[in-house]
Amino acid sequence: MAQVDEGKKAPLFTLQAHTGEKVALKDYQGQKNVVLFFYPRANTSGCTKEAVGFRDLADQFKKAGAVIIGVSADELADQVKFAEKNDLGYPLLSDADAKVCEKYGVWQEKSMYGRKFMGIVRSTYVIDKAGKIAKAWPKVKVTGHAEEVLEFVKGLK
């Protein structure tokens, strides 16, 4: 499935967060812009760098009227460890069956050392208050990414 295009309605979801609560995208509509980032695996170097990048700018995202939400196919227990180890103050959602990843088109065939497998392609979406994809970053490069997303979010109403 192709990734969700900018300008399209963001697929709705409700997933369990590492904090124990359920997070529903619809709860933010009309109130906050949402930075939704999909990462391949908790506690790996690239994903840690990305998550910490968003953590370090969390206050600025909040001032800009946005919430940060991370999603991976990791089990909830792994999300809890990842959040605690890195002091992440935003929800990490467990999409263990990859249903939400599929809706957003980030669950794709990947290849490592000649082995093919299904996994998450690191991607970020900014969903505006109206529930539409305002900006999409497919195949994210981690360095400078959180800063780039923040600059975009600052330009939203």
C-alpha cells in the first residue's frame, strides 16, 4: 500500500500507549496538530536518535500547538522500556499487528544483508487540526529531522 498523500484525510486509529492509556487520533481533531512518527524498532541507535530529537524539542512543539506521537510494531513492554530509558515525555504506541502502519503505507518490504522482510519504513506525518495530512516525510533521514518537522509545524495555524 502506498503512503498516505499530503492533503488526504489521515486514517483514524486508536492504539495502546506505553503510559497505559489508549490514544485516539480523533481526540486531537479541532484542537492540536499531530506529529506522528513511525519508527522501525525501539532501542536501536537510529530510532533512539530520532525519538530523543523529538524529545529535546518537545517544549517547542507544544508552544507551536502540536503533540508528538511515536508508533512502532514493538510490543507494549518494549515501548515502556524505550520511553523510560530515554525519558520520552510523549506517547509511544504499540501497533504490534501493524494494522495502523499498513493504513499509513509505512509497512513495506525491506531488505537487509540480502534477506527480505516486512517492516516499518521510517516516516513522519504532520496531521493538521482538520485531520488532514499537512506534510509527509517518507523514508526519513534522522539527522536534523525533528528540527525540520518543527519548522514546518511552526508555520501551521
